[in-house]
Amino acid sequence: MQTVPRPLQSTAMVPDPVLENLSPTVEVPPVTPGKPQVVIIGGGFGGLYAAQQLGRADVEVTLIDKRNFHLFQPLLYQVAMGGLSPGDIASPLRGVLSAQKNTRVLMGEVTDVDPEQQRVSLKDGRTIPYNSLIVATGMSHFYFGRDDWADVAPGLKTVEDALEMRRRIFAAFEKAENTTDPELKKSLLTFVIVGGGPTGVELAGSLAELAHHTLRNDFRHIDTTASRILLIEGMDRVLPPFPPELSARAHADLEKLGVEVLTKSLVTDIAGHQITLKQGDEVSTLQAGTVLWAAGVRDPGMGGLLADRTGAERDRSGRVIVSHDLSLPTYSNIFVVGDLAHFAHQGDRPLPGVAPVAMQEGKYVARLIQKRLQNETLPAFEYKDSGSLAVIGRHAAVVNLPWAKLTGFPAWFVWLFVHIFYLIEFDNKLMVMTQWAANYMTRKQGSRLITEKVVEKVEVTAAGDR
Amino acid sequence: MQTVPRPLQSTAMVPDPVLENLSPTVEVPPVTPGKPQVVIIGGGFGGLYAAQQLGRADVEVTLIDKRNFHLFQPLLYQVAMGGLSPGDIASPLRGVLSAQKNTRVLMGEVTDVDPEQQRVSLKDGRTIPYNSLIVATGMSHFYFGRDDWADVAPGLKTVEDALEMRRRIFAAFEKAENTTDPELKKSLLTFVIVGGGPTGVELAGSLAELAHHTLRNDFRHIDTTASRILLIEGMDRVLPPFPPELSARAHADLEKLGVEVLTKSLVTDIAGHQITLKQGDEVSTLQAGTVLWAAGVRDPGMGGLLADRTGAERDRSGRVIVSHDLSLPTYSNIFVVGDLAHFAHQGDRPLPGVAPVAMQEGKYVARLIQKRLQNETLPAFEYKDSGSLAVIGRHAAVVNLPWAKLTGFPAWFVWLFVHIFYLIEFDNKLMVMTQWAANYMTRKQGSRLITEKVVEKVEVTAAGDR
């Protein structure tokens, strides 16, 4: 209980002679001059798998990311719910790639690509030359033109996003406990999740478990099991990319967990904590203390930059339309993989923005670059769909495999197995498994810290800039 | 790689009709009227152990904390070094106390104590009446009157402090990797830890392990094993509260790890990244990219408030001087336990600010309150010193037991055992043990995320205030 507020810590206020004295490095020299330079922008699934595939190739790989870690995004919703810590699902990029001697990791923010000079520019003024460029920067969430909703309805793309969701969810319960006003209590115990895709379903299901099980004995002035959790989906069913029967089962499973699922419903306005819903011609409003955003994606800027510099075309979400080998039609040594790529040479729709697509695309491009060094090539990229899955809650998931559809406990078990299997590759397996086992047995969520709010970007740049 | 910056998320900018409409609750009603009300301020070791001891007593307990979790502070330095995640060493207070039906947890910030009316006031306007009050709010770090140093040299008291240290340490390596200026590289790879007590020794030792082992293969343009790590202590030896032979051993162990230990040395100025040192009459300066503060404690404000309201006396660090039963001489129903209490009825110096003292004091006061309800009392508080310990690094620690002094591997093993034993009580055992086992075997530190900077306080108040 400090009563004297501690001064805010910020190096930004301090003059920094060490960092200000020095001229920036202009061109980052290769570690091994003469080797073909492969530059990868983005250390998500697409970029990291490309880098790993190039580990034994006779090239020099430079992986550029704004952050120093790879994030296992499929489990980010568990950080938002306090079930896992950020460290459990993040792996330091340097650690993952440290044994790969031909690869360096460069922390920085790309601000330009020059396809003629074959180099990328960083915000701090440095440039990195490339022979082949792989762009794997992903998408950000989209508020359908209402960016002002971002303040009220945080999305879920970064660790900071997840911690902000966690902060709001647990603070809502604390505030509800603290007030004696019944209307306000009701508002604070109302949670709206916008978007019925996999992320929305996972958030709604795990929030329902939190309110109905984990927290049920933790408060004295509220009944957390009386919380309202609404999942709002514009289409006629949740999990639209899944077969209708799996959507129906997910819908039923969510309702059994206590989630109110509203399909064919649109959020038309968010004003403070008042949400306006439109279902057909019917318009209604409700008060919700917490709104979580799980709808819509858009190009965060890299797609636009690439289009501008290379003449590449984009779809209406801003994804870059790539050739059958994932290169740009205008520059065959620039590739786009993962969520930012629109690959439409297989069916009439772009491939879904999920980890397996990004991994396969990253690996394909890495192999293609190696082939080209030998003046060979590869057949067109083809996505091997090994199935898709979404988890709803404890013992409940839906799995759509090419040869089978699973629901309930078997689906949940497959979901668990697949995630542990993939996590093995990033050394977090042990921690997540232990935490899951502990959570499963105790139904406690040990990581439900309400930590301070994050409002400023960290920048790690060439230590001479500015 | 977003090139378009995402708008900062802040609810502060959004008008909030739900939260603004409502009148604050003035007095928080007891759950069970008529029961003696015990109010505990602070959920650290002192407050939490008092609350647990009162679990079966015929009283109603209200534990007030600004945060929603108990923090296992002895391992906070491992969060700063990326070895553990905050969630691993934090336990939600509600979770720890949920089975204790006579106890409620109240998240809020105490701004006043009225010993005549017997009530405490929270920042949001609420008041909570008490029959007995236990103040266990701890101490904050102290820059010896140079609060401006806080920006350059973060201390280690909160989760946010640890994340700030982690951010700076790993960002320093990234910046060093990014620059080609040899002078700047050298500055960025220089780390100064101010204060040679247990926290300073733990930070220096684990930072040396990080630079010399964990990160040694992770960079391509710097050699992390060339990092300079300086530990600055004003007294003539490190770990001053320990016997001289253990201090000497800790000194030798640190040097073996590659730490430069400077005793009888004072930091007389910090200007940007230039540190001025005074050793005897000799004054020198050095450039250090990162300075970590582990020296000095002071009353964060609660001690002053108590002194003001009750006439209690304080020592020169601001600790409240308590009677032989840990109550205030002026108000026998107000107790101070833990770091904020100055108990001098046992030797001429106050008891050290360590967890075992706080635990024993918390339990003692809880038992005394129960006794008094039966019109009985307890003999004066007596601290049972079961030994003190400080860890230096892998296989190196010093342990001072009443009957033996241990160093090296046996001391390290005792340190490990004791920490695991205490963690068992807060359900994080499994996670920390697993993470430790993984770290021990792989020497990786999986939680070395550079996350965004925290600059704004979260407040969870009665949801009607403001």
C-alpha cells in the first residue's frame, strides 16, 4: 500500500549521451561476404520455418523481427485467460536459431523495401541487402473502419494484447466485487466477444470456464457463475470455415458451458460500454464491462508498402496476391508467406490464416530458394490440409480432418496432442504441459495477475540512431 | 513488421458511462455483521501468513491489497533475468484464500487510517471498519535522496520492476549487436549493479551466468562473454549481514563467475549512462548501458501516515517502531509486521527485512488477536532465526545456519530445497520446479521476452468512483 506514488520510470526523459553520440551504421555488413543473402522479415510461423529450413543451405540468412521472440499464437488466448504466462508460449528467436551458424537474428523494424537495389531499410536508417526476400509479417486485427473501437474492444495478436485482455477481464470481476450497485455489477459481469471464428470460440469457452468454475469460490460479494458471456457472429453459424455439423456441435457445446451464442448478429456501434447489436431488422443495446475483439483482419502496412514498391496486387483485406510459387509476379526473388499472402491457385478462396499454412509456405519458399541456387525449380506450391481444429473448453473441441470429423473429448484430446507436438519444437513443451496438467487437475489458473497497463512501444534500434 | 503504428490502447481516453454514473459505496459492509473485524493491509508474506493463521478464527478477515496477487519476492530476480515468468512466482490472493470462508480479499489502495473511528479509507472513497488492524505494506527502494536516478537505475520490488530490468538487460545485448561502434558496444555490454546485499549478489551472479553461458552462442556480432558486470558495495564486503567468511566466499564465487566486485565503493553520481564511483579518495567514471539498483530501502508512505495518525515513532529509514507484541505503543489494536516494522526488542538492530521475519510476525499477531478475544495474551514476539541464505549462481550459494555455515554446492542445494518447500504452500511449486529443471539442464532461459514498457498504473477501485 504505497500512498506516495512512485515516479514513473522512463528512460525517454533522460538524456542519453552513450546512445546519442554515435553515427548510425548505414549498411549492415554480411557475416560471410559472398554468400547469397536471404532476408526474412518476421519471426512468426512462416518466417521461422523458412529460416529453419535454410539452416543447412549454402546461404546467409538474416531474420528480422521487431520482437526478440517467436510467439506460439494458437495459445495466446490462454494467456488472456490467465492459464499460461507469456514466457510459456514465447521462444527467444536467438535461442531457437542459435545453433544455426549461417543465420543471424536482427531486431529492428522494416520501413522500406527497394526491389531494384535489393535491400530493405530499417527505421533506424540501416539497410540490409538481399538476394532473396521472404516477407512473413502477418496481419493485424481490423475494426471494419471503426478504429476508435480499439480502445474499448482489444484484439488478440500480441503478448501485450493478451495481457491487456487479462487485465480487463480480472479487473472487471474485481470492480464488480467492489460495487454495491446491482446494475453496475450486472454490466461488469457481462462479457461480449465479437467474432465467432476459432479465436472467438476459444475466448468465449475459456471465459465461461473461468467464470463458472475457476473463480466460483473466490469472491464474497458477487456470484461469478451469474456472469453473462455473449459470442456475436455475423454469419449464420460459428466457426464458418468448418463443416456445418461441427459448427452446430460447437454452438451446442458453448451453450452447455453457459455462453449465449448470437449468430446472424452484427455489432453496429460501441459507445463506452454500450454495445448496439443488429439481428436482422431488430436493433438492441446492452451494457458490457468487457468487450473482446476477435473479428476481421487487415494488412498492418507491409502489404501496402510492397504493393507500392513492386506493383503487386492485393485483395480487399490488403493481402498480397502471389504467384503459384509464392513469389511476386513482378519480382521473382521476393516471396510472401503466411497470413499476408493471398494464394488463390488452389480453390477460389485464399488459404486460411492459420499456422500450418504459414509453416508449409515458409518451408516451400526456403526449398525453392535452394533449388534456384542450383538453377532448378520446384512445382507450384500446394497446401496439404491436414485438418483444422478449434477448442471450446475442457473436454470439448471440434476437429475437421480430411478423413474424419471429431467432437467432444476425442477432439479435445487431438487438439491437446497436436499443440504439445508442435510446442516440442520450441522447447516450451515441458512448461506448458506441466501448467496444463496443473490447471487440469486443480482448475486453478495461476497466471491471473492484473499487471500494469502497457502504453508505450519499446524500440530496439541500431544504437546510434536518433 | 507493422509499418503503420497501431493506435495506443487506453480506456482513459474513452468516456465510460457505466463506470461514471454511479455513486461510490461509502462504507464496505461486513459479510457477517457482529463478528470481530480484522483488517490486513498488504498481501505479502506478513499479511498473507496473518490471514492464513486467522482462517479458522471466529473473526472476519479483510485482506486489502493494491494488487490481486501475492508475489514470491525472493525469486523476483529470476524474472528480471528471464529464467521465470511473473506467473510462476505470483499467486492470485483470491485463489490462495478462496477456501477460507471467513476471509475476503479487497483490491484497493489505502490512503488513510483513522485510529479513533477504527477504520481505513481507500482512494476511491470507501471505508472499512476494523477492530484489529495489521499493517504489512513493506518498504520500497531508496536512491539516497537521488530519486532522479530511478529512471536510469531501476530497482526490484514489483513484477513491473522485474520486467523493466528484463527489458533493459536483453535490449542492451540487442543494441550492442546492432551497433558497429566499438566504444558503444563496450558501454552496452557493461552492467553495473549497485548494492552488494543478497539482491545485488543474486542479480550479479545470474547476470554473469546469462552473459557467459546462456547467451554465448546467440549473437553473431558481439561476444557476450566479454560483458563487464560490476557489483558496487559501500561496505568493506558483500553480504554485510552474513559472517565475514561467507562474505569472502561469496566474493570469490562471484569473481569466478566473472563479476568484478568493488567493495568500499560508492556511486556518487549517475548522469545518463556515466557512472561516477568513489573508492576512498579516488574518483573514477565509467560508461554503463545498464544500471540495476539493489541498495537502500525506505518507507513508501504508509509508515509516515501511521506515525502522523497515531503518534508512532519511526527509525531513520521510516520503519515504524513497534512494541514487544508488534502493536503500536499508542494503539494496541494496530499492528505492524514485516519490513515496515522496526522490532528492536531482540538485539540492538531491527530484524532483517526478509520473508521469514514477516511470516513469523504475521502469524504471531494473528495468534495474539485470537488470544485477546478470549481475554488472554501471548508472551513478547521472539524471532526464531532458522538461518539466512543467498544464492550466487549455479551450484553456488552461502547459507548461514545457527549451527553451520555452508557454501558451494551444498549451500546451493539447501537454497533450492528451501525455496521449493515454501513455494509448495502457494501452488506454484510444480511450475517453478519444472522450469528450473529445464533451465538447469539446458541453460536456456525461455522467458527472456522484451515486452513493451509499462508506464501507467492500473487502478481497480470501487466501480463507482470518479
